[in-house]
Amino acid sequence: MISLLNITKRFGARTLLADATLQVAYGDRIALIGPNGAGKTTLLEMISRKVDPDEGEVIISKSSVVGYLPQEIIQLRGRSILEEVLSASDSINQIEATLKRIEREMHETDDMKEKERLGLHYAELQIQYESKGGYDLEHQAKQILSGLSFKEANFGKKTDTLSGGWLMRIALAKLLLSQPDILLLDEPTNHLDLESVIWLENFLKSYAGAILFISHDRPFINALADRIVEIDNGKLVNYTGNYDRYLVAKEEAAEIRQSTYENQQKKIDETKRFIDRFRAQATKARQVQSRIKQLEKMDKVELTQERKKVRFTFPQPERGGQEVITLEGIDKSYGAIKVYQGLNLTITRGQKVALVGPNGAGKSTLLKILAGVLPVDRGRRALGQKVNLSYFSQHQLESLHPNYTLLQEMQEAHPEGAQSFLRGILGAFLFSGDDVFKQVSVLSGGEKSRLALAKMLIKPANLLLLDEPTNHLDIPSRDVLEEALREYTGTICFITHDRHVIRGVANHIIEVDQGLVTVYPGDYDYYLYKKGKTAEMPASVGKGVSQYAPTSQEKEKSLLSKAEQKEQKRKEAEARNRLYREAQPLKKKIEALEKALDEKNKAYQECVALLADPNIYQEKVRFYELMERHNRLKSEIDQETALWEKLSLEYEALSQAMTTQSSPP
């Protein structure tokens, strides 16, 4: 489908890609990796024809359609959310508009020959419309929007009112709905919450076309990629398998290269000693010249210089009180929307809390309340004794001053700090030498994230509140951040959609959903266990992540008296029976609907087959009867399918509740 042949691309004196080659076949799942600034986005832009290579050729098969999701915020104006997403399928929309026009013309004309001509054209277009999925288009668009955390009640909302993150989700929804042969995705998970990332991951697993994507989300790459292509010193290096397999293969290759280099150096040293020893002896002149030529012709192995890594540790803070921060009776509303009512929460010393839950549930609001940057309507927020906090907001990058230099940004955060101290912190984040005099406006997203984190580290705090600190960081930088958070002795409350970081850092999970805050006193795998999300459990638990162990509350429960246990079991049985009684009528309705839909779909397909026969248009009365039946069946199928989906969701919720009641605590 795609061939990149000997591509070279330069920016000024810097060469991003040199004589690079890549083949992308139908069904490929390729993750493009490399450090920030290596040329990953440029490569996608060349494939999407937005940028031309300086040398070489990008060949895309003529029949292939390429869809590209850039990182930049896309401006969308004038339409509702659903209308904007549906606009992605222009060819289907054009057919639909033509069908409506023909319907009007057929109704308005009395000329039977003209009716017959219009009817034939209408039938041909209708077959095209159906084959392209036109009748199912709106349903697909709604499913994709729901998967990306849009609420159905907001589908009619104008795009003009949305933030950049939501506009990017709309751009992604349009791309997924249009179903191009080749998907080019540049950081598709950056603006998604954890639930949406998991939904997108599952959606893309079953995608028919090829996918070439850039991501710094390790679990996302592991779940999706079957090939890793690394940009390494301007070359494209292929590895088979996912990211974990890439790490193993790269380490094995480095060991082989090191061994080959050492053996070659030994051979070179021996050859040089021979030359030096016998250079002056005429009897050995021929052998000496032979050895010199060997050295000149030798294809010397060079060790790849190890990339610089972000290296930092959080300053270990002063020990504070046992209760670090407390919220009591907190109410918070945005206009008529009540986010929290009577919220009580205490975070204690040493807890590393990950806030999880769907987008819009109130995670960032809760973090802002904890940080004291968002006023509440009612209630009390109290910091513990000797507690001081640092808050890293989701929009921290926007608070940087574009016209400031990096050093000026650091001086603003810590005016009394010596320049040598500030430059030392910047150096730890890979800003060395004259880099400190660069303006913020010329930095990449990853560089801005590193600068914002550096500012936060100037003054030690014993409570860190972090909202998406991993955004724009590459995987090596995320790994270093994860290690620093794990070793930090203070208290942390953070939001991230990176499951690898949650697993590596969190020892408590707080789920936020519809104003309800539920505390899970364990790591991410314990949370998944309690939620029954076994599909999300890893095959093995990595370093720094503990296996599930019973909590103190669960141990207490095991000590309940027999009478209390019996009463508890009776209540659980009653709850299960009540849920069962509610579920059975729903199940019968669903089964009846499925049977009716099966029959109507068969009848509908019969109509489609008959309309595909040109002879049917000679029998005008039968043709119109068939068209009327076709349209009626289509309308009934749409309505009953929507009802079936609604009832199925209700039944699924009841079934899950029954499972929860039946499962051991």
C-alpha cells in the first residue's frame, strides 16, 4: 500500500531522515517511535502529502485512501457535534442528498416515463448507498462518539463551544467513521481519558486497514502494534512484535554489536602492532602493506552513542502530619450541574493516589479542589500540619510565557535561586549550555512538558498534585518520571491515562463517577479485581507492582460472627433475587425483539435483492409497492434496533450487578 524509497529530509543543517526506506502493507499495525524531534511527525506528514521529501519517493497505491490525524488542535465551526462527524462521509452524504431530491421529483411529476426513469436511477443509488453503509452511518457515528466519551445529550451541541481537546476527539471520530485504507495517527491518546483509550484500543484492533501511529503510551502500543519502526540516527529500523518485544530485541542487538565491536577492536589492535613492529623491515614490507590495506578496507563497527536521558529525582520533602489533606461536606456545582454534594475525603501520608473514571466525571475538578485553586460552594478543605503542595495542572504548558527564555521561566518560579542552581535543574531535564536562553515559543510539546516539570521541582513539597504529567513526554522520559514518583517519600494524587504509570506508582485508587468518589485501598490491579475487569489484568505483574492482597477491611469481615455472616448472606440473596426479577422481563423483551428483527432483516434483504433486478422496473405497481415495503422495513428495523440496544444495556447493567452480588468480596 505504501512504499518509502530512500527518503531524505533536512531542516536547515539538521538531517532528520537519511536514505530511509519503509514498506506498509494492508493490515499492518506499525508503531513509529523515537525521541522527541527525531522526525516521527514529519514522516507521517510526508505520507499524507503535507510535506515533500528532499530526496527519495513516497509511493501510495492509487486505490488507497489515506486518513491523517495530526497533533495540532483543529478548528471546527458552524455544525453540531454529530453533523460534523457525519460530514466525514462526503460520498455517502452526496448520495443521500440525491436520493432525497429524486424522491421529491418522483412525487411532483405526473409523467409515467419520467417516474420510471427516476425510479431506476433511485434504485441504483439506493443499492450504492446501502453497500457503503449509509443506512447505518448515523448509528456508527453515535457509537464512535460514545466510545470517545461524548454524551448523547450533547450530540446536538455546536462545535464552536468545545475546547481543543474535545475538537481533537471530533477529528478522530470523523477519521474513524470515514474508514480510510491507511490510518495515520499522531498521538491519538493525548486528549483521551483512560476509558476512551481502552475503547479506541479495542476499536483499532478490529480495524480492517493499515495503521501507522505515533504514541508514547506503552500499554496502547503493546496492545495494538505488530511492528515497531524506530527512527534511529536518521534511519528507519524495523522490529517485529510489540514494544516489550522491541526492548528485548534492541538489548540483544546492542549486546551483539558490543561483542562484535570488541572483537573487531582486538583485531585492529593486533594488526596495528604488526604494522608498527615490522614497518622498518624490508622482508616484511609486503605483509605490512597488506595489513594496511586490510585496515583501510575494513567496515568498522561503531557503537551507537547512548541517547541522553532525563535524569531527576524529586527533592525528598519534610515529613508532614499523618492526615495530609481533608475535604469535609464539599459541594461543587457548575451552574445547574452538580458535580459534588457532601463529599468527604481524607488522603494520608505516603499514599500515592491515582484518580480514575470517565471523562467529565469530575477528576480534574477534584484535583483542583484539593489544590485550592477552585472555590467550592460549601464545605471545608484543610491541609495537615507542615503540609505544602505543588500542583501540576493539565494546562500547565499554557501558563508558560512564550516570550520568556527557559532561564527566565525558572527565575520567575524561584526568584531567590542562584543562576547556577537553576541551570543545574534545567540541565537535569536536558536543557544545557545555550539551550537555557531559548525562548519558550520555539520548544516542542515534549520540551515544554519537561520545562513545566522542572519548574515544579525547584521547591520541595510533601504533597504533589499532578494532572496528566506524562502528556507529550516520550516513553524513556515517562519511565524516569515513573521511577521518581515511585521513590518519592511524600504524598501524591495524580491523573493520567497511562496505565503503565498507574500500575507502577499508585498504591491507592480513587474512582470518580457521577459525583460518587470510591476509594480502593490497593494498586491498579487490585482496583481491576474489585471492579471485575479481569480482561484488563496483565499476564504478569512487573517490578514495583504488588499482587492483590486482602485489605484490613476484608480481614475484619472474615472475623464477623456466624449470625452476622448469615444475615449478610440473606441480604445479598434478597438483592440477587430482586435483580433477577427485574432482569427476566427485560430478557424476554430482548429475545422477542431479536426474533422480530431477524425476520424483518430477512424480508428487507429480499426487497434489496428484488430491487437489484432490472425487470422489476417494468412492473410499475409492483415496483412502488416494493419500494414502500423496503422503506417501511428500514424504518422499523432502525427503531427496533435502537430499542434493542437500550434494553440490552439495561440488561447488561443488571447482569453485572447480579455478578457483583454473587462474587466474593
